Amino acid sequence: MEDGLYKVQFRTPISDGAGVVHKVGQRLYGGDSGFAWTGQMQESGATLNALLEVVQHNPGFESVFGSLQRFELALSGSHTGNSAVLRGVTAAAPGIQIEVTLSFLRA
């Protein structure tokens, strides 16, 4: 996937949301109105694996996992060109799966 700015849409059975993420090499930097996230993404062919640290910066917003303020999120999926779909979980909210869609905006 190309380095640049991506639109991020995500949902769990509890809630959904959207934000942006900036990909620089294997590093990811992003956020939305309530949370910031940083981490790394590994690519192998069309397969993607990411590990993110998610931190609440606005206590007026609840996580799509419920009332979590800080957690790690493990994601895996695949990409086609500069779009990707990943799914994952966090140990902080067992049994709740998240689906994340990335869409390239610009380099």
C-alpha cells in the first residue's frame, strides 16, 4: 500500500466511527474525535497485519468497544491497491470483533 493519508471507517456490534490514518513506511498515525492511535503494519503480498495502541484524548467520546480509555488492537486482512479491509480484536474487550476499511485519500 502506498504511503499517504487514508480515510478509516470502523465498526463493531456496539458502535461505528470514522477517522484518518497517515501511513509512513510501516508506521501508522491516526485518530478520530475521541481517540488517537499509533502502530505498525506489516505487508506480505496482499496480506496485512497491524498492531495499534489506541488512547482516548477526549473523554466525551466512548470507544466502539465500550468504555475503554487505552488498549492495543490487533488487526489482519488484505488490500487491493490502496484500499484495505481488516478485522481484529482487543484483549480489553474479549469477543467483540472490529472491521476496519481503509481508503486512500492522497500521498
